[in-house]
Amino acid sequence: MRSTGNQNCAARSDLQVKKSPVTLVLTLVAFVQGDCGRPQKIQFAELSNKHVGTDTFPVGSFVTYHCQPGYVKIPGKSASLRCLPDSKWSKAEELCHPRSCGNPGELHHGSVEVNGTTFGSVAVFRCDIGYNMLSRPHRKCLETGSWSNMVPICEPVICESPPNSPNAVRSRMEEDDFTYLSSVTYHCTAGMLDGEGSIYCTHHGNWSGPAPECIDVSCPMPSVNNAALISGFGTHFIYGHVLTFQCREGFVMNGSSVLYCGRDGAWLPEKPVCKRRASCPEPEVANGNIIFGNKETFQSGLETGYRVSTFVTFRCDPSFYLSGSEKIQCQTNRQWKPTKPNCVAKIDPQSSAVVPHTAGGSNVLQVAAVGEGGTTTHCPTRFLPAGKQSITCTGGSTADPKDTVSNNRMS
């Protein structure tokens, strides 16, 4: 019995040995024949449905692709791949590109910004200031090659009728529509406007401010001691009237020189005060300057000038000579003594030009014509000469034009 079992085992072993070469050949054939695995992915494309679920493809087989939604096949490009003898797929090319939607549309009274015109692109619309948008402000390029939504509309902002004001009339009374930046102007039938005379329609759809009021208010004539009114003259001063004051000589102003009639019938700001000067004012001389003298600040900065008892000294510019005292002193009455000098133009004896100069008032010598025989003087219009009409410079001296002044007015 044991020998029989061993014989069966040997028979089975022989049988297995005999099958092994066949299996090896089949395996070798399969290895030589080969196949391709799943084909590679192509951007914006997908495998045809018939290939979905297949993991291996024999040599020589083909697979086809189709474009994803929103994309179209590029003309001239192959939509298939082939499994090559080396068990590799043929080279894949770019197959699909985005579908175009074209122009998203023009927006009147607005602008549009786009990041492209192909599938997935977005167009954003914005209305100009003073316009409101109807419908959605954006459009998207769809897979069908068309834009979503409609091109929006920009509608002008409209304000309600402007407010009325008692005792006032406004412009454009017959109009109904007031769009952005439309304006109206008010005029008082009694009193004076308090506020802006015109208002306008804003981009928010409201008016820039309330209607102004017409105020019938008057102020009494103000009195400022030691001051004179220099503008705003009148007898009746209504709201908004402006007056300007100036302190008299020898006084300096503390406060505002300008007052206006307020809506409560009082002058604003508070009336100024003219305080007596603590110093002499700066003595200005045309065509000259002060070469000695110390100017100071007084009354907490209200005035600048020269302290009482101090002196100032003058010097004329070139081509001018000093007529009067070169040194004057500030007196206790805040006046200069002697009076400030004048700088008079010198007469050039070598010149034939007309040399204007001033020696005091309006009835004093104005011009001189210079020639070989001397200098001929002329009085202003409506004055007659009182003195020599001709002067001659000798020995390098300078003739004083006062020799030819006139005090005789023509009748």
C-alpha cells in the first residue's frame, strides 16, 4: 500500500514538470505582446465614455477624447492616442481651448472691466457718479459661449422738488425733474438771504443743503471812539451789512476793523477799541531809509514804533538829496519833531532829459528841463511861477528847486 502511494506522488510530480514549459511560454508571449495602462490626462479634455473603466489597452488600440464643457477642439489637433509597440501612448497635444463669448456689451454713462472674453471670464459694470444701476452689475462668460444676465442700464439720479423758503422765490419753478448737479437759486422778496443762495442735487439723490432763509433784521449804527468809518457808509444797516473802521492818527486798533450785522441785530465781532499810541509811528520817507533808530513793540504787540525821546536818522538813495533835517525826535505827543524830511531827485547838469522831482505839495515844482543855458522849471497845471523860472548850477553846486516854486493858482 505504501509503495502505491509513492507511485501516485511521483506521477503527479511528473505531470507538474510537464506543464511548466507551457505556462512559461504563455507568460513570455504575453510579456512580448505587452499592453498600455490608462492613458494620460489632457488639459480641458476627457476620455470618451466607451473607454471609461478600462485599465489596460493592447498594443495598436486607440482611445479618443472630447473637450470639457466650455471648451472647443483646436482645429487640426488629433482627438485620439494610440498604444505603441513599446507599451507607451503616443504623444498627447493640446487639444482644447476655452470657448469665446465675445464683447460683453457697452455701458452708457458707465464703464466695464473684464478679465477676458472666454469661458469663465467675468465682466464688472460700474455707473458714472450721478447714475444708478438697474439689474446686476456683472456678467459671466458661460460654457455655451454667451454672457449671463443682460447689459445693465445706468439711470440718472433724480432728486425730489427742491424745498421752498418763506419770503423767497427760486429759479426753475416750472421744472419737475432735477437730475444730478441740477441747481436752483433763491432770491428774497423781503429781507436778506441767510445761507447758501443756491443748492444742487447730489449723487445720493438729495439736495446739498436746506433752502436758505430770508431774514429781515437791521443793526444800529455802531460808534467806535477815536475811529473813522472808511467803508460801508449808509443809514440803514440790514443783516449781512459790513462796515470797516480805521483808528485816527495817534491811535492803534485793538480788535477787528471789520464788523457785520448779525442775524440777531447785533454787530459781530465785538466792536474794536482805538487805544492811544504809546510810541511814534515809523516815519517813512520815499526814496530814502532810516539808518539809525531802534523800533520796538508796544501794548502786547498791538503796535510797533519808536519810544518817546528817541531819535532816528535818515539817508537818501543815490541820485536823491535830503531836503530837511536828517535827524528827528519822537515827542511826548507821539509826533516827530522837526517834521520828517524829503528825498529830492538831483538835477544832472550834463543831461538834457526831463528830471521829475517832488519838493512838497501839489503846487510845487514838478519837472525841470536841463540845457547849456541853465535849467528851466515848470509849474503844475493851473499854477503860475513865483520866482525864477531858470536856474544855473555853477562851481559844482546844486540848485535848490525851491527857488522856483509857485504859490499862485490861476483863476
